[in-house]
Amino acid sequence: MKNIFLFDKCLCCGRPSGIFQVCPQCQKKYLIPYDFSVEHCKICGKKLISENDVCFECRENAVIQTLDSVYPLFSYKLWKKDLLFKWKMEGRRYFAFYFASKINEVYRQKFSGLPIVPVPPRPFKIYKKGWDQINDLTHILKYFYKIPVCHLLIRTEKNEQKKKNRTERLSNGNTAYCFNQKVFRKKNFSVPKEVVLIDDILTTGVTVENCCEVLKKNGVEKVHAITVFIAD
């Protein structure tokens, strides 16, 4: 039986793409993970289009206050939106291998040796859906790229962030996440001084900021974040 994914078209140019729906030519041209050769906002990590070191949105209404740095890989625009939709909503879980490889590139350059902390899924999401995209990324980063993982966070809120508008996200306060006390049961465990959060998309910045606040209240001194996408 032929693999139907071999006949998928590239979301960008329409050419045959193989199992990942962006052809090698477009990957090389358009999927450049965190381009260190250009300037980025020092708060949210968004590419800058002016000489200021902070983007307009962060100057006007910065949500991120305590996070030490953010490294978003790709902008959430045009056909790139389809990548996230097919990964999260259509269940094309093998996309995680590509995204994990790009996270690893930035991690090795900026944070090699630091433990990563995945943003946890909603309660019972894995039980109900069977999988979670951040959980998939975490397993690949841990077992394939040998990156240390600390599950320091638990999500308590059951509602989906994507169903909330900006005002709703900002008005909820920091009640969605708490520190995972179970980690202290591990022999010789101590809270790491510096960690890297992993999430799929940065929209308002509320999620990573809330996670950072919880971590810093529980002994972590520096918190960075790598996200696959940024909504800009």
C-alpha cells in the first residue's frame, strides 16, 4: 500500500513535499529557526522592524515582565498557520520531529545543558485525546536529543486558551498553573537555578509569563522560553 503522505503538496509552493508538508526548498528558505543575524525584541523575541530594541506592542502593553528571554522559532502567518493546525488539530504527530529538531538547534546554541520545562497540558487532555503536542516534543527532546527534562509545572485550569480572547486571557490572573510538588519525592532532587520553558505558540505571552512566575516563586532564578510559533 502506498503512503498517501508522499503525495502531500507543500503548503508554501504547492510542490510535492513528502511526509512533512513543506518541501526542502521552502524549509531552507522560509523556516529559519530564530535568525540570530537580525534584531529581535528583547522582551518577546519578535523580529524588529525599527531601531528600537523593544517592539511596539511590548512598549505599549508588555505582558511579559519576569521572563528572562524568549526565542520564538517561526512567525504564525499565512501558510505557517496551517502547519500548526495540521499538527495540533489534524493529529499529524510526526510534525513534532521536525519542530523538535529546530528547537534543539536554538537550545544547543543558547542553553546547552540547562533542563527544559514543558508547559503542561490541560487536566485529562492526554487521557481524553490520547496525546499532547508538547508532550510529544518533550519525549523527542529527551530521548532523541538527550536534553534533560524537569516536569516542574502542573496545569490546573481546564479551559482552552485558544477559545479565549486577549482580554479574557489577561484578566484571569495567574491561577492556571502550579508547582509540581511531586518532584521533591525524587531522591536528591533540587530545584534548578535556570530552566527553559517549551511551548508551541506565544500569543499574548500570558502562558509563559504565568509559568515563569510560578517557577521563580519556587526557587528558579532564571527562566527562558523557546516557542515553535509567535503570533505577530
